[in-house]
Amino acid sequence: MSPSALSPKFLIVVVALIGMMAPFTIDTYLPSFPSIEAELAIDRGLLTQTLSVYLISFALATLIWGPMADKWGRKPIILLSLTGYLAASVLSAWAQSIEVLLLGRALQGIMVAGSLVASRAMIRDYFQGDEAQKAMALMMMLFAAAPAMAPIIGGWLEVHLGWRSVFYFLAAYALLIIVMFAARVPETQDPEHIQSIHPINIVKSYWQSIVHPQFLRLVAAQGFIIGGFFVYVAGSASIIFDHLKLGEQDFWVLFVPVVSGILVGSILIHRLTYLYKPTRLINVAFGLAAMAVIINMGFETYLPIQGWSVVAPLVLYAVAFAMVNPGLSIVSLDCLPTKRGLASSVQSLFQMGMAGLVAALVVPHVHHSLQAMAVAQASLFAVALLLWLSVRKTLSRPGG
């Protein structure tokens, strides 16, 4: 099957399903935290490390998968990593100790990284110009369902089948994507863009990405703005159980409104792509995010703890996040047009690496206080804003 015979909509759907694996792997087991803590005799802080080890393993693995996708193509890497993810999910389901669960989560992170990096490069291979940003936004709309669905599905599985069923569900999900992808999606990489994986060449390529005048600042900005989001994703168990005093099947209170914000932002950016330049849309998105963190700080400082006061600023931040991410992704990938697999690797390294660091180093120190969480989010966003301001003028120039 040739790329020309591939349905663009089918490609977007399959890549969105692959992208949904990351939030499914993060969010589906969150309602099971109390059960896992009780069965494995561990505390919340140690269990939270199963989230951070997944995210950090994901981030580091992208550095390997990207060059492999540029050498051997997108399709074989996606199929290999999906199969590995299936096996890692089964291992997690079988875990009888925190050590085995940590290993399973690390392997999940390593394997899902390959499929995500290669599928993102596949989108940029297939779509050109404004169509690429439009495809990314449409993919984000489909992807947006995952963070809302995941804790709801996880809560139902936890109540009716126990926490191990969550990981069997993730294994079945991977199998479904393998069948769809293997049957209908061809290779999309241009043969002229095949890269060497000799260690010296890989080091040179990564060095080129590091010294690129815009690329590193763009992907770092993505990392920090996502880090602000993950303060609340990684801390969601504490928000639901400790601050709002809710139960295992109540994660929808947080995730459904926030994901609705992501959906609204994706729809807006999808409709506005042809009307405004990417830099202008990114500026607007950063402005909305700034409003969100300021409102959040005010609410957590001056208002009593209520569901709406916790969730409302996060919804606005989610709208901004969904609007800024496609533009930053496309602009940064286009900095290295012949090495998009590698560029996607560095992009994922900053995104998931920052999420992992936030889960491991920030959330354990702030989850006890909603005000402290708001301060952490505002601090991470401020760094993202400064990085964007340092590069936007260059990108606004003709040919920039």
C-alpha cells in the first residue's frame, strides 16, 4: 500500500489513538491508588513514583526511538513499540510488589515513546503547510477524549474488577491499535530523508538540534507549559481524595471539564489556522494561559475550597494549552525538516521529561496545598512564557 492510497482521516484517527495511549497510561490507574497502596503496602509518595518513572522513562527513550524512526521508517518502529507496550502492560497487571510495578511502568514508558514519536513524525511526513497544523489540531480534538475517559474507565474497572484489570485494559487497547495500524497504514517517510544511526552521526544530529537558534527554546517552552498542566494531573489523586473529599468514581469532576477545555481549544485552533499566522495564535494562547494562572492564584488564595474554584481556572488553562501545542509542535519540527523523527524525540523528551520531573520532584512537595499547587503552575508557566518571548520575533520575520 502506497502513502497516496492512505485515507488522511484514517491516519489522523490511528495516530490520535496512539497519542491517547499516553494519557490512558497516566490517568486510568489514578482511581486505583488507594487499592494499590493497600495491597502492596506502600504510601502515596512511593506510588506516585510509578507515574514519574513512566514519564521519565518515556522521555529518555524518545532519544533512541527518534533516530531509529529516521533510519528504519515510522511503521516498523510503531509496530515494535506497540507490541512491547502490550507486554509491559501485562507485566504491570501481574505485579506482586512495588519493584515489579515500577519495572512494568518504566517499560510502558519506554515502549509508548516509540509509537508516539514515530506517529508524530508520520503526521508531518504526510501533511504539508497549514494542513499539518490543521491535522495536528484535529488529532488533538480526538486525543482530548482520553484524559476524560481514562479515569472514568479506570474508576469503573477499579470498583468492579480491581486495579489489575486497568493494565489488562491497556494491553487490549494496544492490541486493537496494532491490528488497525498493521492493516491500513503504509510507510510515510521520504526515502531521501533516511538518516544514519551511527553513534557519531546521532550525536552530531542532536548537537545540531541543541545549537539551533530557535528549536531548543521552542521545545523547552512546550515542556514548561505542559509541566504547569501536570501539576494537577499528577496531583489529581490528592485533589479528589484529600481536598474535595470525593471517591474513586468521581475523577470526572476534575477531568471532564478540563478535557472539555482541551476540546474547545482544539476546535478554535482548527478553525483559526487559515485566518491567522501561527505566531499570532500562539501569542493569543499564551495570553489566555497567563489569565488562567493569575485567576487560579487568586481563587486558591482568597476563596474557600470548592469544586468550581479549583476546576474553572484549569479549564481556561486547558483551552490555552490546546491552542498553543499544535503551533509550537509544527514550528519546532520545521526547524529540522529532514530529521523530524529526531526533532520529535527532543520534543517528547522535553514534554514528558518535564511532566516526569514535576510528578517526581514538584507534586510530592505541593500536593498537600492547593495554593502551593497554583504557585508551582504559575512558576512553570512563567518560564514557558519567557522562552516564547525570546524567540517569537525571529519566527515572525519573513522566512522565519
